Amino acid sequence: MGLLSWIVLGAVAGWIASLLVGRRGGCCLNIFIGIIGAFIGGFIVQFVTGRGFSIGFNLPSFVVAVVGAVVLLSITSLVGGMRRR
């Protein structure tokens, strides 16, 4: 999977995750959240199933990236909320 595919997958996954969580960000932030979310989602899948997850541009990997991005946005919201108190 090429770099451009990673950026596109990350941007779309980050954008959908930001819509689900209700947190708005710019294009670059969505790309970052989506790519980091894909890594987090891959670790979650590996932890739950006990086996690796194939990386590619397909629907399961996209769902894993969105779930990981939602987890990342949720954690950052919790940490940000704790910091304000």
C-alpha cells in the first residue's frame, strides 16, 4: 500500500471518526488521527484475537482504522477534560 493510499485512508477514517465523536479538526489533523488510529485499531485487533491483522486497502482495515481513531479521539477528550479540571 503506497503512501498516498495511507494518507487517503487516514483522512477518511479520521474524518468519519471525528463525525462519530463530535470533534472537528482540519484535514491534516484528520489524516494524523486516522493513521495513528489505524495503528491503535491494529493493536486492539491483535490483542483481542491473538493474531496479526493484514494491512491493506479493504473494508475490514478501514473499519479497524475508524475504530482506532474513535478510541484515540475518546482518549484525548478524556485527558483534555481531566486537564481542565
